Amino acid sequence: MNKDELAKVLKTKFEENDEWETQTEMADEIGLSSASLSCYMRGKRFPSKKMLKKIKKVVDVSKTQKQLNLTENKEEEKSMESKVIEELDEKFRKLIQTNEPIKDPVHGYVELTTLEKNIIDCESFQRLRNITQLGPTSLVYPGAIHNRFLHSIGTLHVAHNLINKINNKADTYNKLENQIERFEDGKIENSDELAKKIGYEEIFLTRIYALIHDLAHVPYGHTLEDEGNLFPSEWKDLNRLKKYFDQDISEIIKDRMENYNFPESKIEKTINELRRLLTCRIDKEKEKEKFDRFKDDYGIEPAEKPMDLKYPYVYDLISNTLCADLIDYSQRDMFFSGLPERWGDYFLRYLSIVPKEIKDNGEYKPRVVLQAFRYEEDQEDKVKKLDRRRNVFSEAIDILRKRYSLAEKVYFHRTKIAASAMLISAVNEMIEDDKLELDELYDLGEKQLVKKISEEGTDRAKKIIKNYNNRDLYTPIYEINHAETSEWSEKYQKITNLTRDFRESSHRLKENHKIEKMMEDIFGEDFKGDIVIYCPDPEMNFKDFEMLVQKEPKGEIKKLSDFAEHTREKEMEAMEELYRKLWRFSVFVNPDKIPLDEDDKPKVRVLIKILYDKFGLRNEKEKFRDKLDPFEAQLECIMEEEGIMDEISVSQFKTELQEIETSQESKVPKREKVKKTMLEMVKED
């Protein structure tokens, strides 16, 4: 031990011992003069062996020195860790510097980083040029031909604006922190309680996530996946994570981060966090196979919910109720569909990143919160003021109203639904006939998919897609509307069972074929591809009101859907019900084959009877409720063909022909046997 080390030990011991108010008291207990102890504590000289022995009797020198060494080591480690964090932060800051502008028709110029430009230029991202945002909607709104390429860039731009608004607010709060503490609503311990600033690493993750969030889309993705239930949706298909992210995007990110000398471990953690963001909400219980596969492939568990992520608010910014994705696609879809509706973004000034407590383990992780208040500087006297805006929540709900308006007018427009039903049925036919695999869609654009069906499809698929291409869209002949649980319990239960069965694509197509075969057995004509069943998701793309809100500083943070005010709660419940009322189970027919506007429509009446018997629910289309018994229609058709309408009555034939063997598929007598028996009866008469 040298004099400097002894000086540290003596100082530490003096500071720890509350009984010594002065150094003189410490010197008296040791048996030294105050002057000598002062010299030792300042490291001026080292005591003799005799003096050192006295000091050791009172002060455990070796133990205190070990503690000091341990403390110094911890401080040194902490300092080193802090230095590493600062260095990484600086690397991320450089990584997010924008220098590549690109022009967008909705937002104007969008600034990109070099990495983002490299991602946009890669093959996986360029394929989004061939995938439209609204699929078949352009058959209704001709201008709605915008693609997911544009939407992805637009989402990045909106995310950039959100980050700037949130960080500007956090800077203001940090500046006013001392004044906020004294405010009448209660002491704020730290300005981060009201507004946390988004760091450079989180900005990086947010921007990349915004840019690639739709990268897993296949041609007519929402139509085939969400409406038709033909494939798992987007990133829920982990093969797409492998193809688009692992084989392409992650390598581009890795190369760019290596250029900035990021540690290999940090690169791996960053890429894994992006994987968890993209696939967030994999349920461990319901999707165990998928959950385990992700864990086996990447050595980490996927995120079951946003709070499982390192930065949950990154997910909030892009994928929550009010987020960059919704803000961009709502504005973009309105713009290209030619709708006059627009909405402002004033309420975005009231967004903050604040801690949100998790009740089960007491963990705090920042989340995006919409606050009904805002602290601002008074430019005249530099004193803060509190701006309360209760209408902020109303403005946010108004955005969701406009989203519903879009759903009603655009996403589920009756003509667009007819086109969707045809497209789903044609692709389903290809899948069931082993002419199309999901992985084939990974590299196709929408035009290429339609061409593939036209050239390689079954006769049924080719007929449907030809009519689709020519915009000879099918007409609804049978509809079942949404039923409220409380009012129509029996109907609701029937619809629930019907939806469960017909959401399953193989079952839906099989039943579709049966109906076409019945019509063929009755009328002696080919009806393949002239009848299409459509059964959309009962939720109709509804997104829960998961946005977090806060009414007052230090007030409770909760979901928008749990907001206590009665009127808003009722309004949100009503909006949710409106979404569900958009749901319709429909059967569409080719009007060239089954004309709906003729005075005598036996085909229509027979089909209505077949559908009623199959589904057990009254047709909601009032003009098509008149039913005709299929067997009687079959007899009339054959009698008319053979010119024997006046020789014997339909009722006579029907009585005599009851025992004829019926078709296993169509459940009506086989046409050939009916015809043969009928002619024999006429001959006998």
C-alpha cells in the first residue's frame, strides 16, 4: 500500500462513519494528532509502522481497500459501458443521416438514407412495384392503381414526421423540466415521465421497419389472404421472412453496419429485433409450431405482444391503431380513389413516448401515448403554460371514422367485392388442382399471376379470370348479412357455423363445385365457373382501438377503447359494429349464363332454392326470394327439350319418377335416367 491508497481508505472510512463529525474526532479515536491524520488523508506522507498499526486497529485498511478497488472497477466498467453506448449511439446517428431524396405524389420529397436507398433498389423491394395497394379496386376506381412500393416509402416519411414531432416535444419538456415540477397538477420527477426522446438506435429501427413492413405482400395479398383465407397473411408465413428479409434485406443492413464498424454482436441483435418487429404477435399457445420454428431458426423467442419487444413504441409508431401505416394508406387511398375526404394531423402534436407499467411484473417500457394536454413555452415571458385539448381524442376517433368510410366506399364496395370473389375462386381452383403453390407467388406480380391463371388454369379458372380481365363481373344472387348477437341469436349461430365452414377454402370450393353440378344435372348445361361463393373475414379488417391515451399529467394511461367517457365509448362500440355490418356472405353468378333480368327465370329460381336448402338462411336480396323446386325444374327443362310439354303433366312425371336414383353430388335424379324414363312413359301413353 502506498500513501495515495491509504489516503483513499481514510477518506472513505471517514465518510462512511456517521459517529465522526470532524477529522479531529477520527484522529482522537485512532490516537493521532489532527495534523498527522490530515497529512495522511491528503497523501502527503506515509505513516511509520507504529502509526500504521494504530490506524489498522480502528480502520480495517485491507477490507476498505478491497471495497475501494471493487468500487473503482465497477465505476471503470460503467465508464467503459457508457463509452461503448456513446460510440454505438454515434454510429447510429451517422447511419440515419439522409442524403437521397425521392419524389412521392402524396407527400412530396421524401428524404432517404444510403441504407434505405440500397434496400429500395434491391430485388425484393422492387417487386412491390408490381403489387397494387388496393388490388381489384381499380375496376371500380380506375385511379386506384398505386402500389405497395409507394406506400412503403410514404410510411417511412410519415414515421419520420412522427419522430420529429415527438422529439421536438421531448426537447421542449426537457427545457421546461424545472418549471413542470412546480406545476399545480403535481410534481413531475423527470420530464421523461411525460415525453421521452427517441434515441438514434430506435429511430434507425423505426425507419427500417416502416420501409419494409409490407415487404411480405404477395399479389392481391389482402384479397387472397384476408378475404379468401387461401394463405397465411404476410409475415405470419415465416418462409417469407426467410426469402425477403433473411436472404436480402438483412444482408444489406449487415453490410452497411459493418461499414460503420458496428460490433458483430450488435449487428446480430439489431437484425433479430427487426425480425421480431415484423412477426410481432405470434401466439405461443395457438401458433406453437410457428413460435418454436422462429426460436429454433434465430435462437430467440418471437414477440407475442408489443411489450415483449426491446422498444415497444417502435411497433406502436408503425403498426398500432393510429400509426404511420394507417396515416399513409388512408391519405393515399383517398387521393388515388378520387375521394374528396382529407384529414389533418394536428392531433399528432399531442403524441408522446412515456413509460407504461406492466401490472404482472412491474416492468416499465416506453409506449406511444396520445395525451390530452401539452406544455408549451410562452414566448413573451418564457414561462411554461399547459395547453389542454380534450378534443384531441375526438380528432383521433375522427381518423378512425374516415377509415371506416374508406372501408365502406372503397375496400368493400359491392363491385369490388364481386371482383374479389372471382379472383379468390380462380386462385383457389388453381391451388386445389395443384397448379399453383404459395411459394410461386413470392416472385410474381399481379399481372403475371393473372396471366398464369389464363394460360395454365383449369377450364373453370380460365373462364372466371377471362371475365375478370374483361370486367364482365358477376352479380350477387344470394346474400346473408351480419346479425347482431343479442337480437338474432339463432341466425347469429347459423352464420357463425356457416362462416366457420366456408372460411375454409377447400370446403368452400368443394361446395361451389356441388352447386354447379346440381345446376348442370337440372338444366343439362355446363355451369363450371359461372357460380362463385364468397365468405369474407367476419372482422372485416377491423383494428382494435389499442392506442394508449392519457387525460392529465400523472394521470392513468389506458387504451382508447377503455376511455371512460360514455359518449366516446358508445361511439367506438358503434363503429366496431358498423365494421361488422359490412360483412356479407354472397353467391355471385355469371349474368350471361344465369340472366337475372328475364321475366321467366327458372335458373334463378332453382338456384335460389338450392342455396336456401344448402345454407338454411333466408336470402337478404328481396328480389331473388322466389324459389322453384329443382326436380320440377329438371322435368320442365327435359319436357321442353323433347317437345312433350302438352302430353303429360309435370306432377304426373314427378310422382312416377320419385324412385329414380339421385346423383350423389347434386342430390337430384340423374338427368339421363329421368329422360329415358320420361320418354318410355310418353311412348306407353
